Amino acid sequence: MKKIIIDCDPGVDDAIALLLALASPELEILGIVTVAGNVSLSFTEKNARKICELANRGDMKVYAGCPRPILRSLETARHVHGETGLQGVDLPEPQMPLQRQHGVEFLIETLLQASEPITLATLGPLTNLAIALIQAPQIIPKIQEVVLMGGATGQGNVTASAEFNFYVDPHAAHIVFTSGLPLTLMGLDVTHKVLTTPERLQQIRAIASPVSTTAAAMLAHYGAYDVEKYGMLGSPLHDPCVIAYLIQPELFLGRNLHVAIETTSELTMGRSVVDLWQAGQQAPNVHVIQQADDEGFYSLLIQRLSEL
Ligand code: RIB
Ligand code: CA
């Protein structure tokens, strides 16, 4: 089993990613750390607990991390994920506790105590990991790799230049991308090709379990925004691609490239500058995923959701 810590901002696609991770025996989830992003931290931490209980995992440890980006004020994506972050469903108030320890402290303590390096899966703004790196740089050798959802080689989704996670906290992204950590980047170039088409949504609905019915209801609402905005055939499942990569990396193809984060110009704030043609002199620092087997991804997702 791969020991992992998930950092997320549920958010509908984060919720699907958590369900996929909780359904996958290949992964040993040491804890779920939440961050402000899609919605405020008070919602993201509660949503993470709601999803754990939906998956009958009230034993999972859920932590609240940072309530805002390092420098910029928080900008959310309520218009995409709804006021609560899980639009389309009304899950019961969680009974499982929120852990008292701060999510950043959990990250640092767990990594320093680990007998072997741990994989981090980040699905939201990188505030928690960046703060942990500043507070305790000695965690770096205890991190096996960081698989991140964020960025884009091409167009952004929150501005013409920037993807949401990196736009919300570009300074945190800069800290992570200059840390020397082994990074694998799952950006919009890939996730915008992993679409929950009506046929795939019907396959999820047809599982007809409480989990799949809830997942389908969330996805039906979540998809409307992207379908209208991009004219897509369905909602892009950004965050679940990170979890699928951890389970079946062969579903994805990537290249080692240099990536830097823009933190000065308001015009391009949060842009991931990917040196696709290695025009610059800087050595590659990121494994940038460029292709996904979307059919294989949905086969995995539907199979695992049916087992929850
Ligand atoms: O740009 C998409 C990313 O931003 C996803 O992680 C989504 O959940 C939001 O956090
Ligand atoms: Ca997210």
C-alpha cells in the first residue's frame, strides 16, 4: 500500500477524488488535510468529513489547515461548486470529529515521524504545504513525491493565464515549485480531456448505491458550469485524475519539464509557465502530465465507486 496524505478543498471534484481514494486498497490514507479554496475552510473541512461518512469511513482523520492564502485574499469558486461546496446534494451534518491539531502541524509531525517517505496528493491551493515547507524544511526528504492538481500549459480557467488552485495562492505554488521536491503536475491540459459525459454520468447513476447516487447528483450540478462555459460534453474531473495517477500511473503520460509560477504581474498572476520546448536554460523540475486514457480512467472510477 502507498502511504498518502490528501490535501484538498472539497469542492465537488475533490469529493469524487476522496471517494476514489477511500475505495482503493492500494492507498493507505494517513489523513485528509483541508484548505480554503473552492469554498471557505469552514465548508471544506466539513465537506471532507461528510464525504468520509458517506463512504462509511468515520474513522478517517480530517484536519483543518490554512483558512486563507499566504498573501492574497481568498477568492473562492462558489459559482462552480455552490455556496456549500457540494451543490446538488444535502448530506447530513458530520458526526465524526474534526481533528484538533492544525493540518499544517499534522503534515509536519506525520512526515518527520514517518519511517519511510510519504506521498502527498494536493487537490487545492498549496497553502498548507508551502507553510509546512517554510516552518519545517526538514520534511523535504520525508516526502516521496507530490502529485498536484493545478496549472496549465495553455489557457487558464479562472483568468486567461491561470488555473484556479495556483491563482488562489500563487506564492504558495512558487514556494512548492522552487522547493526541489519531486513534483508531478496534473494540469488543465489533461483534466479538460477527462469529461463526465452524459453516458458516463448514467453509468455512475446506474450503480444505484447511496455513494454513486450522491456522486452522480453532485456531478450533474457541477458539470453545468463547465459545459456552458467551455461547451464541453461534460464536467472535467480534475482532482480524481491525481488519485487515479497514484493507483494506475499507466493511464497517464508525461514529460519532465521546467515549470515556474508567476507571482508579480496581475495580468498573469498564478500562471504556471511550462517550458514545453525547453527554450530556457533551467533544468526540468516537474513531471508534467500531458495525456490521459480517459476511458481507462472512467472504468477505474466506476469500478471503485461500485465497491463503496
Ligand atoms: O482548477 C481546478 C481546481 O480548482 C480543482 O482542484 C478544483 O477543485 C479547484 O480546487
Ligand atoms: Ca480542488
